[in-house]
Amino acid sequence: MSFPWLERTPWPTHGGERRTRVAADELASRAGLLYRLGFTQAAATQRLCARVAWEYDPPSKMGPHRRPDALSDQAIAKIVSETFSRRPG
């Protein structure tokens, strides 16, 4: 007996890239908020790096819970720098 509701659709091929892009967009949005709240660029970078590190804790070398290179501390510093240079508000 077959159950059509039991069949699953395959994972999207670009799912990881999409999740990373969404996470980077969210970090830029949070950096803008921190700018408007009066945080310094260094404090905002430190806060967002800690947030991403917490989100991917415990770190994994494989699988979906692995921290992408696009969300490394250097990449986050670049996102914050670009956001602060635009002076969002």
C-alpha cells in the first residue's frame, strides 16, 4: 500500500546559499539597528559575532549546523563596516 503523503520532496540545491544570504541580510539589519541605538562599530561587530557564534554552538564540522564561511568574524566585520558607512537612519 502506498501513501502519497509519505513521499517527501527533495531538498533544494541552493538551500545553504539562501540561508546564508538571509542570515547576512539579517546581520546587516541588526547592524543598522545597533547604529541607530548608538553602538560603536567595534561594539556592534563584537555583539553580532557573539550572536552568530551562539547560534552555531556547538560547532559542527559537517551538516547543516556548520557555521558558513560567509558568516565568519571577518565577514561579519565587513557587513557591519558597510552598514555603518551608509549611516542608516
